[in-house]
Amino acid sequence: MKNYKFFNNTKITYQTPDDGYSYFFGYYDKPSLNRDNTKLLTHRVAFDGREVRDGDIAEIGYIDLKINKFIKIDETLAWNWQQGSQLQWLPPAFDNKIIYNNIEDNKFVSIVYDINTKEKKVIPFPIYVVHPNGKEALGINYERHYWCRPGYNYQNIKNEKWNKPYHKEDGIFKIDLETGKVKRIINIVDIINANKLEEFEYCNNWLEHMMYNPKGDRFMFMHRWEKDGVDLTRLYIANSNDDKDLVSFPDIKFYSHSWWYDDKTLTIWSKDFNSLENKTIQNIEKAKQNLFIKSLIRPIYRMFKPFLPRKIKESVNISGKMYNLKDFSKKYEIIGDGILEQIAIYGHQRWYKDKKTLLTDTYQDKDNYRWLYLFDKNTKEVKKLAKFYSYYNDSGYRCDLHPRLSLDESLISIDVAMNKKRKQIILKVER
């Protein structure tokens, strides 16, 4: 079995070594390559194929691509397979300084490290996303996150104080990376009380997936709660300094991966807004999100799919659509309607600077291959780039491709687990 295939002149320009370690970067919302594409940030781990446990270490470092050598910087206990340690190049230079999360004195912290001077600066709070100016960041309480977000939480600190449906001290925090000052700007209690459901009193609630717009004056975030084994979501956009001008979007209770199209428009996956009151679709989607039920239904559905009426197949596949949502507005645009939901449902997407080319990956297909695509918003053309076999799926240690563009948009870096050990791969694509 060939574990990968390329299309349309896509080529590998670099891949991390097969030396017994797993190399990965993490999420799709930040570049792993520095400004001049000479250094590749990476985590290096001595195991794979299972959840992270207490005491598991991830090495922090980068590959010097000029000499093909891993340069170790630090070790961290604050990491997970999906987002790593929030490791990233510090903007706006994206060159000599990096930031990542760690644990010191039994507390989650973030660390700014200068590759040139070897200077390390400890920030007394973990970061989630860094402002485009590189001087501030947004963070969440990872001690609280431990109790409600498997796969995206950190191990090693288990404070029972936070083990409740929600906590009045929880929320989203603004972190000054120069002074270390931390200020809560979003209170989770205010978010819950704005449109409270009875289930909030017995279901875990948390805030996450913050992402600044390019200008940095607004950011999106999600309020999530877990009910009957399913994570439900509300979507908000807020000011970067406070909770004023808070904007919410249709209460479809499902929003997924996002990317800012411009300063006032957010591209995001959601359910079909027209299906909000369709109970049949809601029940189908609930079943699809339950991994156990999904594993039972999937082979049966594939067997009988050719003989099912079109209406039933459309209901099963109505998973969602990609929207451009306007901040401060109820207006929206559907992207790739009838196309993207057939090839890349809930993929990790991002726009090129031309605002018409979309890069996205997919979850595994029936043969366990994850795909990489380009989509032209204007012509509706879909361009296959590559597919990679994936050993780890439908779990907290799954390996999503999480495609990341280099800053000059000439390269794409991805994480793969096509040989059971994770690798970072850099691709060159002809557009």
C-alpha cells in the first residue's frame, strides 16, 4: 500500500527524519516556518499512538533547514497532540523569538525564547493566541480546561477547584507579554447568562478557539458545553480589550474551524442555517458525533448507500456549510455551496492573500486517507494537491494535516502519521 500520492505537480521539499521520534507542530492557525523559510518549529516526542499522560515530555525546538539538524530549546509538560504547546514564532518578525507553554512551580506559564541570545522570559500565564503586534496575547485557564476538554487540555495539574459546570473566575484573559500583567476581559458567567439554558447548570462549559482578526482589534471565540457526550457551540466576536460590542451568531449550536477572510468577515464551518429546526437532521448529527454510534452505523450506511433514496442521503450528508459571516451584521455568504461540503467537510481552511484561493484539508476518507485541496472561490474549481494515509483517527491523538502556509505563501507545511510516527512535511505547490 502506498501511503501517499501527489497531484498537480505538488512536491515534497522537506520531511522530518525517520529517527524513531515523532515530529509535529500542531494547529493550523499559525505558521511553523519562520520569515525566510530557513527554520521549522517543531515538537519532538518519543512515543505516538496514544493519549498524553502525566509526565509525558515534548521537546521544543526547530529544524535548521540549511543543515537539516534539530535544535533543541526546551522541554515541556504543557502540550497535547492537537495544538501542541501553542508553540509559534512571535509576530510581527516571525524570526528570532518564539513562544510556547510550559509548567513551572506547578503552574501553567508561557515562555518567550530568543533563538539568537538564548534569553528566556517567563510569562506567568499560558497563552492561546498571540496578537499580531506580538506584544500581547489571549489565554484561557488551562487548569479549568483539564476538566472539560480532552484532547485539547494539558495534563499534570489537576485542581479540583475547577471541577464544576462553570466557575465564576473563569473566562478569557488578556496577557501583556512585555510586563506579564494578566487581565480577564471575558467572564464566562456573563456569556452563560446572556442566553442561559437549563443544561448549563449540569453540563461542563468552557471558552476556547480564540482567533484575532488581521488588524487585531477584534477576536472570535467559542462558548462550548458538553451534553450527552456531544460538544455544542455558540460563536462570538468581541473587542480585543474588553467585552463591549460583543456579537453573537445564529444559535445553531455547532461551529467548527474558522479563518478570518478580512478584518470584518469570518470564514467558518457550521450547520446549514436552514436546518436549525429540523429535528431529524439534529438527531442524525448527534449520532454522527458519537464515535461509538458512528463506528456502528458507518459500515452499514456504506453498504446500503447506493440503494437509498436521494432525500435520505442528503439528510445524512447535510453535515454543514462554509460561511463568510459579517461582524456586526446578520449578513452571510455561503462559500463553495454544494462543493466544499462534499469534499472537505469541517476541514481546516485558510485563505491566500488573493482572497479567492482557499487551502483546506479533510478528515480521513473510507480508506483512511486525508486529502489536501485548493478551492477557487470565483471559479468554483477544486484542485487536488495530495492525499496521505492516516493511522490515527477519531481520537484525541488523531493526526490532522492542519495545513499551514509559509508567510510568503510559497510553501505548505503539514503534520502526517502515515508511518505511525508523526512527521512534518513541507510541500511546494504550483498554483
